[in-house]
Amino acid sequence: MQLIPFDQLAMMAEVIADSKCFGIQNAKQALALGILCQAEGRHIGEVGRDYHIISGKPTLKSEAMLARFQAAGGKVEWHEYTVESVSGTFTHPQAGSLKVTWTIQDAKRAGLLGNPTWQKYPRQMLRNRVTAEGIRSTYPGVLSGCYTPEEIADLNLPMVVETVQPIQIEAPKQLQIEAPKEAASVPTEAPKEEPKQEVPEQISAVNLMDRLLAEKSKAQKDKVTAGAIKRGWIQEGQTYRDLPVSIQTQAVAFPERFFSAFGI
């Protein structure tokens, strides 16, 4: 594939970020993924289709992993696909065959069931784990060192957000006025103290839900808040902005699924 000049790549990244269709937070993230795509001989258009940014790290969707694995000559045979267990055999000419199984008990031992997505979609989450482990073990070359969004989210990594440092304003010092020597005996009026300027409080970090719901109406935002209270994610008096970090991360990673859960 012919390389796209950097300035054109940057313009495309701006469009991808401004569209807010792919869970990418800003143009820098889209551009970084675009450069990664070019290094793999792929078009920047695959950024939104195949990748997610989770906790500041690029991740490759499990469906994209499987598609690349099969395109590279790999095969998978599914044996079991239930909410309790998912297993499949992954085969590639350069690695032979490997059977991988993930059960709900494996997820419990790994401490993953506290994630709301695991509770709602256990079968799909088990499948994603089997897919990632099977491909990484038999033909890791198609992964480009990436993990799935589910793997990164389950690591409970801290969210990477941009913060703005507060401007520290020093209050003016009180002026010291000395009386002239020839008039030393004349009392002078004490200078008035200048009012101190208040130091602004630190600007808070950007809330992911504000960005995700930026184009939604107030009624839709209230609908998310009411649904979150009903599900027990937040308490009465709180809003969608108070959702736990793990749920905010999943919402950004899978916006369509998040909105459909609330009928939006």
C-alpha cells in the first residue's frame, strides 16, 4: 500500500476524532493509530473499525484479531459456546494446533466477574478471552503487540486523562515607604494593604461521560442517569457523570452497546 503523507494523515485523524463515531477521544490518538496502521501496510480507515483506545493504550478488537488470523491462514474450530464455558481449537501452518478453554470459574478466579460487562455478557467475554489467548499462542504476528479492549479493561489500569495545571498567582507584596530624612519627625500614614488575589482552584480532569454524551439531549442524559440508578451503578442524587471508572471505560469502548442498553 502506498504511504499517505503525514500532513494528509493528520487531516484524516482530525476527521476521525471529530466524528466521535469510534470511541477515539482526540486527533492525536487517531493519528498514532493511523501511523500504526501504515506500519502494518494498512489504511488509516481501519483505525475506527479495528481499534479502541482503552486507558490510554491501543487495543485490537477480538473480531479484528480473528479476521486477521484467518486471513493469514489460521483456522478455528469451536467446541463449546455457553455462558459457563467457551472452547476452541486454533490451527496455523506455522504453529500447529492448540485447544483453548475459558470457563466462568476461570474468570471468577481471575477476579473478572466484578466487571458489569462480564455479568451481562459472560459468553461473549469468554469467547473474547479464548480468541485472544488462542491467536496470541499460535500466531502472535497478526496482533502487532496489542491486547483486546476486554483484556485492558479487566486490568483496571488508571484512566489517562489530560489535566491542566493551575496558574499560581502570587499576591503583591506590601510596599514599604520610608519617610524622607528631613521629615523624619513628621508622622506618615501607613500604606493601605493591597487585597490578596484568590488563587484559582485546579481545573478538574475531563469526564469521559461528558465527552461521550456531549451531543445528546438533556432528556437522553437524564435517561442514562435514571437507568444507571436503577441498575445500582450510582445512587440517588448522583448523575451519569458519577458512573464508576470501569463502566465509563466500557461505555467509551462500546458506545453503541451502551446507548442501546438505555434505549438511545
